[in-house]
Amino acid sequence: MALKDVLKEAIERWGWQERIQYDAESETDFVGTSYIKHNKAFVYTLTTNEKSHKISIHVNSPIQVPIVRIAETAFIANYFNIYSTTGSYYVTGSGDICYRWTLSVAGTKASVEMFRALRDAANKAFEEKFNSFLTAAFTNNSALEIIQKYQMLSSK
């Protein structure tokens, strides 16, 4: 079964109303939707690439980091990446906090469960770390202070 067909089955099961689109330049099929978390809209994009046998998720958080706080926020993202087993965070030059995870499905039978794993990991990605990103973006706390507070709270 083509990856696009598995993606179509996944979004139908989840009740997404959006349609799968095709990007000829990257040779990918993709679908995007908004999820409300922390009373904010996160934009989720699921992508398939038949040629490279990969599926992926990309999430744009609603946090818009002020330019003066991008370095501290990127430092926090990199700290979380060290301990992540699913995907990674990054901060764009314009201040968007994003998450992405790509899986190779070469040699396997792609399934809806694979897309669910991507979606669930993305959901979890901002659950525990959202407040740390907000603190990094909108306070004068140093990255080290934010990390120490996160470590203290997560060890309880």
C-alpha cells in the first residue's frame, strides 16, 4: 500500500477534514491541521515521501519568541534534544519553536499506527516542556536557570 494511502486512512480514522496535498518539488504528500493545546493552536503537518520511504511530522507551536530571546530558547531546545528519543525541537530565525520527527519505513509495511506514533510523540513533545519554552521566550531567566527549574520539577 502506498504511504499516501496509509496517511489517508489515518486522517480518516482521526476525523481530520483536511485534504492531502502534493508538493512536486519535494515529491511529498502532506496534510496539515491545527491542534488546540494549552489553549493555543499548534499546526501539525504529516508528510510522506514514497521515493525515500519516509514519513514525518512537523509541528509549529504558537509561541513566537522575541528576537532577543531566540538564543536562550534555542539553548533550551537543544537541551531537550539531548534527552529526546522521538524527534527534535528547533527555533527558527524568526522565532518559531518547532518539533519534527522522521521515520524510515523502508523494508516495512507502513501502518496507521506509525502515523499515530508520530502524532502522539508530537502531542507529548510540548506537554511537559511548554512552560519551559514560555519561560525561555518571555522572561529574563537564563537558559541554565530554566533547565535547573525543569530538572527540579521533573524529578518530583
